[in-house]
Amino acid sequence: VVMQTIWPNLIVQQQSNTIAMRQLVARSVDEFELHWTYFGYADDDAEMRLRRLRQANLMGPAGLVSIDDSEVMRLAQLGARAGHDRDAILEMGGAGVEDTDHIVTESAIRAFYQYYREVMGL
Amino acid sequence: VTSTVGTSFRRTSWAPFDADEVRDLYDDYALALDAGDYAAWLALFVPDASYTVISRENVERGLPLAVIRCESRGMMADRVDALESTQFYARRFTRHMISALCPVAHEAGTLETTANFVVAETIIDEATQLAWAGRYADRIVRVDDRLQFIEKTAVYDSAMVPTSLIVPL
């Protein structure tokens, strides 16, 4: 699997022989759409095209390996907005945006929004 | 599929198939999925059946990409295995409502049918939502003394899927 995130809302991915882009489209403060665009190459032969279509079973809203991610993030979002009159903060790994040599941290999420707020003038 | 998904409407005779028996097949389909009885669901398909779930947008544009593409009952069984043993998702209940069942063609001993579907999904602790609406374009065959699907395509109308498609359409 190869995943390349391009700030702020594009993910370019390769999973086996499927190649695709995911685009996050914000709709409101608590809603977004995820647009999946799969593609191949113009000179793919029929066999490769079929292989890409078959392996597309792995990804997308019914994907064998992507359902878990979507569901976990949906539940995390529900948890984050559980208190209607409070703000939720993501404090795993501290409250800063420093680099770490492990991934047991939400530093990347905090850093994303820190820069996002800066660029958006929020 | 393209010809049966849009606004076109055609009807042929049921014979030699029996309308009530075909209706029973669809009812069993809904009952099996909504009961979470995936073994019973699989048993409604012949071994070399195809099962596809695809957006109306892709069908209309002639694009082959499907969110579920099973080219055999074995591939369907793999999906069931994932649903039952590996995938994580919030507990939910579905109700498949299937109506406007129509025979559209006979070919080589098989019956082509179309039908409307609406699937209501209730995720635990949440309100029921009308998650999917669309149309089936199917092919049915008689094997021994019962009917089974040899081809089933669920074309859902909205390009948007509410987060995940867990229970098959």
C-alpha cells in the first residue's frame, strides 16, 4: 500500500493494482464527503483493467480493508462531539505538535488543524 | 444493466416462471439479509453467480467500477467471512423493502427481472435512516426444484454512501 496525503484534502493511493484518489469535500462543521476516483492507464490491457476492478473490492465505502477505517473514524467523531456545550480536544501524546519517534500520538491531527486555522485565518 | 436501470420500462410474461415463486425468492433475499443469515443469503445464488453493487452514476456513464464486485458465490462468501469475522463496524439492523418486481426478458432458460429496493438502516443508538434506494437488475434460473440468482446487480440512485455499506443491498 502506498498513501500520499497532499494537504489539506487529497489522498493519492495505490493498493495492490488499484490506483485512486480520495478527495475530502467539507460540507459543514460536522459533515464532509469523501470522493473516490479510481483510475487506470490508457494503455492498460483488458486483463489489467479487470484486475484493477476486482481489487477495487478492497477499497471504497464497501471495501474489505477500508470499512474498518471509516467506521472507527465515524465513532471517534461521535465521541468527540458527545458534549454539546463543551469542546472536545484530542490529547493523546500531549497537547503540542512536536515530532515524535512513534505514532502513538495525535500530534499529526493537532498540527493539521493548527496550520489549517492559520491558513484559513481562523 | 444500462437498459434496465433508467427510466425505461418494459414487461414480458412470467411464464414459464411463476410470479409467486419469484416473489418468494425476493422475499427470502430480504429476510435472509435482514436476519443476518448470510449462509441463507448465499444459498440463493448459484455457484457461478455474479453479484454487483454499483452507483447509478457509474452505470449511466458507462463506467464499470463497482463498490462490490463478486464474480462468483465464492467471492460473496469471502465478503461474508469478512463481515462475520474480521471487519469492525457499529452494530446495525437493516430492512430491505423490495417492490415493483417485473419480468423483463427471457433468455436461454433464465428470467431477467427488475425490482425497486429501499434499505432502511438503523445503527445502534441512532435514528433509522433511509440509507439506500435503487433498482435491481437480475437474472434468475431454475436449478432442480428451486429458483436462484445467477446474476444480481444492485444499482443505487445516490452517488453518496452514508459512510459504509456493511450489509449487502
